[in-house]
Amino acid sequence: SAQQSRLEGFFKPV
Amino acid sequence: MLEARLEQAELLKKVVDAIKDLVQDCNFDCNDSGVALQAMDNSHVALVSMMLKSEAFSPFRCDRNIALGINLSSLTKVLRCAQNNDILTVKAEDAPDVVNLMFESSDSDRLSEYDIKLMDIDQEHLGIPETEYAATVTMPSPEFQRICRDLSALSESVSIECTKEGVKFACNGDIGSGAVTLRSHSDVENPDQNIKIDLTEPVALTFSLKYLSNFCKASGLAKSVNICLSNEVPLLVEYGLAANSYLRFYLAPKIGD
């Protein structure tokens, strides 16, 4: 089934 | 120093209530434009972004940047001591050890004061790019809450599909499947009931209902909610507050099947 992704995959730390 | 006065304690009570199950220790970043908060949940799947603009307070004074590291369960304990209609004043020194909260009854002479010890919170800050979302759904916040609650009974995940036909929330679970489809709807008598779908291209994404249901705890803050989607990027669920302020939640999608 679908895997939960994490936010760091989309938003980069600043 | 910081001095920020809210006409009604209710706003901060509701904001903290809406986010305290998602994030525990947060920096409230104060500067002359207002009070901002960004925090991720422990599993780094959801992010809360709050902005209370200086115009939401009267008066508002903040001479330099101050980060107030606060444990939300401590803040909840103190905010429970305030009545919804109390005037709330938040005060802090420039390099504070504590934040001071003062509650004044609007119709009696009661004045309550509480100090909360501050924490040093080293929090990762994520840059959220300005995004032109492929689809933005504006709908009554209680309706979104109901859909999330209803579908949670069947499944852990929901697929949200936006097309020019409408928006479809669908789930598949052990006992069966369910779907709720909404079309654009304009009610002149009851604009709070309006459903608006702005679409530049069709979108289909899958999300965890546990997190969405958590976001819906903010439903009491705004009559309508914006749900913004683009393929392959986190969902934005936005509750608009008075004075251009907002409470936003971002949720990373589930990927692959």
C-alpha cells in the first residue's frame, strides 16, 4: 500500500 | 520587550487547543510584524504554521526578535485559567526566562497573572516555497471535519481527487469503501455554506486521515477552510483568522500503491 512520505522530502531546512 | 494584547483570550485558547496534540514544544517567534510559530510533529509528516499579525493585537509592541520557547501543555494549563471573553495580555522581556500572561475580565474587576517558564528549543525550521496550487477547495470547515471523521471509520487513508466535476474524498478499508463528492456550490443566503473549487489541473493525492482529523480541531477558528493541493507536494489546510492572520497545516502525501 501507499507509503507515508516525510516533509523534508519537499521542504528544505533553512 | 514584548507586549501584546488580545481583545479575547478565546483566539489563543482555540489556536493552542487545535495544535497541542500535534506539536508539544514550540517557539513563538515574536517580532514587529507579529507572533509566528512553525513546528513539525514528531514523525515529520505534518507541520503547523501559525501567524498572528501585529494588527490582530491592540496594542502590539515588540522592539526586537524574541523567541518564546513554550511547552504547549503548560500553556494549555494556564490558558484554561482564562475565560473566553477575557482580555489577554502577553508580556516578555528581551531575553526572557518567563512569559507573563495577564487575563482581565471585561465585565468585572478580576485580574489574573501567570508566568510560564520558558524552554530553550532548538527547532529545525523548514523553508516553505510559495506554491501556486493546482487545486484550491474552499468549503465549510464543519463539513470537512465531518468527512474526515466519517471516512476515518472505514480507513486510515483518504484519496482526494479534484477534477472540473468536483472534489472527491474516497477511502477503502477492511469493511468496505466510501466516497463523498462535492461540487461547487454558491448559497447567497448562507455564504458560509459555499463550496468553491479553483482548478488549474486535475489532482489526485492520498493522505493519512489521522492527521487530517487532527487538523480539523481548528474548525472552531474559522467557518471555512482552504484545502490546497498539487500533485506530489504536501497538502495545505488553511484556516483564516482575523487581521490577515492564519493557522496552516501541511501534510506530506502517501506515495506509491
